[in-house]
Amino acid sequence: MGFDLLSLGAQGVLTAQRQLNTTGHNISNVNTEGYSRQNVIQQTNDPMFWGGSQHGTGTHIAEVRRAFDQFAANEVNLSTTNLSYATDREIQLNQLDGTLANTAKQITKDINNWYDSVKSLADSPNDMGSRKVVLENANLVTQSLNSNYAKLVDMRSDANDDLSATLSRINDIGRELVDIHKSIIKSPGEDNDLLDRHNRLINELSQYTRVTVTPKNDHTFNVMIGTGHTLVSGVEASELLTVQGSPDPFETRLAVREGKATKVIQTTDLDGKLAAILQMRDETLPQVMDELGRLAIGFSDTINRLQHQGIDLDGRNGSNLFTDVNERSVAQSRVFVPAGSSAKMAVFIEDVSQLKSGEYDLKYEGSNYTLTKPDGSKQTITPSTGLPPTFTIDGLRVEIETPPAVGESVILRPSRAGAGQIQVAMQDARQLAAQSYLSSESHIQGNASVNVTSLGALSEFKVVVSPDASQFAVLGMDGTILQAPAAYPPAGPINVNGTQIELSDGAMGNDVFAFHLNSAEGDNGNLIKMQHTQRDKSMNGGKSTFIDVFEGLTTDIGVQMASATRLRDVAEVEKQAAESRVAEVSGVNMDEEAANMMKFQQAYMASSRIMTAANKTFETLLDATR
């Protein structure tokens, strides 16, 4: 009986000691992030049958169990993903909004300064000093647009660097999880601290992307990102990497390498920091580039067209002030084809008022094309049968020099690089076309455009449209008929004694285009037209000015930033609530642990007294036998 009593006391002491150790472990880790409180599960030993009865044989430690709720942990991981996305999105948009705020001031200032210099030149069209100021201010406009386009390109490069760094850390986490799985397999029992470390890594991973964890077996787990892309499967880890974008090599795509196989994965379901990076790189920055490009293309093309509608200081037909938006190399640069493709196409801008932001996906189906527009709508395209085949859409004329392969897609980006491509083409300020070749005798109510492509011997004449706008005739200034009536609109250029004229559709009945092609000192008619473009709503289908386009962009980015801030505030509240639920289950309560410490101390002391009693019993028995 003394031996049984000693055994009971020893078991009680050891049990209380382990309870004290676990309590001390909890207290030591009260400030350890991701630590889950541990509890000693104490059970009664199997009883012993003796003397017709069952007698208790003491206690033992069944296990050390951590206080952990997988559902609450999943909520924390999900809220962490949402908060990480919202925080990164807000930071990125805040940076972009700050850049655009400075950009808006500078670009708007430079464009308005250019118009001011045109207004000054209109007061003295022959003044070379004023002409040089116009040319210099045109250079400042292009420099501002080029500079801001370069900043956006740098931001895109930074996003790719950030993407690479994030993928590197995700891969490191995958390898660390595999190491933990291997250690768990080797562990003779459940290692609570290893599981906490595993959970901390999963929580860190959830900052970068959405994470799903499922048991693989009794010891290891499957860790998937997004909607099912496997990062870790037991003791095997996949690797995330980037592969060259197609057709745009700068828009690198995400891929996962499993063993020797590499496959591109969809990025629309990743969430977290990865989603914020990709959204900035693939959606927001292209939106800004497109709008800046539309501003640059609309402004430069409009001024160039007016230059061609006037006469310079030397009596010659006006030439481009800015680089031609439809220069063939520029038109070809708007088309992105997949690597190895033989497709060759060009996009020419014919009507800036119809020019839209975004990109077009053009897929060759064999006999026709399927065009996906920026708004997501699809349209079947059948090009003309001429050489090369062409089609028009949204103010664009697309030439197909060499078609893609059947099933192959190409990307059309009409304005993406416009702000980077604009340059001043004019070197001599004498070439500024201050004088309009349309005299005050013109009477124009329609919206037809007219252009003089070359000057001939005859310097004064009129093109008159019939009352029903079905015909036109060329008359002398005295009313004599120089060319008999012909069908309107003309099928090609009009040749008036060597002077080549292009007249488009859109004229109204009785419109009169009166040409005065002799140099007239002090004539500022074309400069007046240029001034009017500052307030003319020539963009967005006649709804916006050039500056309106840019101000609309800055407003939209500001709205997106405000939305991201609200989303971040909500995500913070959700994460705090989720962490509170985890803390209720897994957190260390110092008051509770202090009470446990006292309870287990007393149990330890009581068990020691049992051992003391057993010792005295033995001594008594030994004394009795002497």
C-alpha cells in the first residue's frame, strides 16, 4: 500500500510539474505573434481491481493540446488577404494620384501657355519673335507629355520588380512549409509549436494571395492559392514564376512550375498583394497611358490638320507642327502580335473625336475576324477586299498587310504610347501657317473637312455644294464655272489647275469653300482657328476638350483612390474582428494563467505531501519489523 501511495504521489507531482511547465510556456509566449495557448489534457489511469473493488491508480498526461479554431483562423487569413489588397491598392493609387496632380498642373499649364502664345502671334502674325515663342512652347508641351509617359513606364517597371520580389517570398514560404511538414512527420507526437509556425506562415502567405489549406494526411497539408493552384502538396512544393507576356512582353504572366512542367495560371482570382500589383500594372497604368495618349494624339493631330489648312510666312502650304500621328512606323507600333507570328498590321487614326481608351483584341477566324472592344463587346469584322485589306472602327482604320494565323489574336492599342511618341516636327518658325486658305467669303454650315495638299497656278476659286448636297462645282471668284458639277462627295482629290484639294463628306447644302492661296501679310485666320481648338469639344464624340480628357482622368483616379480608402477601412475592421475571435480561442490570458499557476502549485505541493505520507508509512512499517 505504501508503494501504491508513493506511485500516486509521484504521478501527481509529475503531472502538476507538466501543468506548471505548460503554464509557464504560455506565459512566456504571451507576446509571441501567432502563438496558440496550450492546455495539458489530464486523464485518470485505468483502475486496478483488488479486494472486490476497482481502485484508482492515479493520473497521467494524455496530450498537450493547443487552443485552435480552424474556422476562426480561416477568417483571419481571408481578412488579411482583403486588407493587404486594399492597403496596397490605396498606396499605389495615392502615389499615382500625387503624380497626376503635379502632371495635371504642368501639362495644363504648358498647353494653355501654348494657346496664349498663339493668341499673341495672332496680333502680329509676321513677328519672328512671337513665332519662335509658339515653337518653344510646343516643345514644352511635348516634353511634359514625354516626361509623364516615362514616369508611367517606370511605374510599370517597378510593378514588375515588386511582382518578382513577391513571388520570391511566396516560393520561400512554400519551401518553409515543406520543411515544417517534414519535421511534423518526424515528430513522435503532435508538435504544437511547429503547427503554430505553420499557421503563421499561412497567415503571411495570405497577405500575398488567397490561401486554402486542406489536410493531405494525418501529418501534412495541401496549400493552394487562388482558386486551386497548388503551392504545397505534402512534402512537395511548386514554384511560382513569371513568363514573357504575349503579345506584350512587358506584361509578364504568372506561371506555376510543378516538377518539370510549367503552366500559365489565371490571375483574376489571386487577391491580396498580387492582385493589387497586377491591377495597377495591367489596368490602372494602361488607363492613364491611354488617356494621356488620347490627349497627345488629339491635340497634335488637330493642330497638324489646321497647319495643312493654312499658308506659312513664305507663302507655302502649311506643314506638320508635331510628328504625324499616322506615320507608318507609329501606326505599326500600335499593333502587338504574339512572339513568332508573321502578322503585320497598322492602325491609323482618322477621327480623333471617336478615339477610345483601351485595347482591342482581334482574332482571325479564317474568313473573318472577331474584334473584342475595350468595353468587352464583340463584333464580327470582314475587311475590305482591296490591297491591303482594311476595316474601320471607332475612328480607326486598320490595315492588314499580313494576316495572323487562323486562331491567332493580336492586340490593337491606338493611344497607349501616344504621349511618349509626340514630338515637335517643325524646326523653322516661319513654317507656322498663320494665314487660312479659306477666305471670309466662305459659308460653311456642315462639318466637312477640307485640305489643300499642293498648290498650283490658280490661287483664288470657290467650291460650291448644291442645295441638296448631292453635287459640287468649282467656280471662279467672279462666278465663272471652272469645273462642271460632279457627284458629292468627290471620289478623290479635286484638281483645280494644279491645286490639289481633299474634300470630305459632311457638307450641307449651299456650303461655300472660298480659297485664297496668295500670301497675305497680317492674315491670322488660321491662328484664330487654332485658338478655337482650346475650347472646342473635339474629343469623346464632341463632348470634351483636350483638357477635359485629362481632367476626367485625374477625377477618375481620385474616385478610385477614395474607394480604395473606404475598402481599406472596412477591411481593417473585419480583420480586427477576426483577430478578436481568434484571441478569444487561442490567446493567452495572464489572469487565467496566474490562477492556473497557483492551482498547479498547490497540486504539486499536495502530491508532494502524498509522497511524504508514503515515506512515513514505509518508515513506520520498517520500525515495526525491527
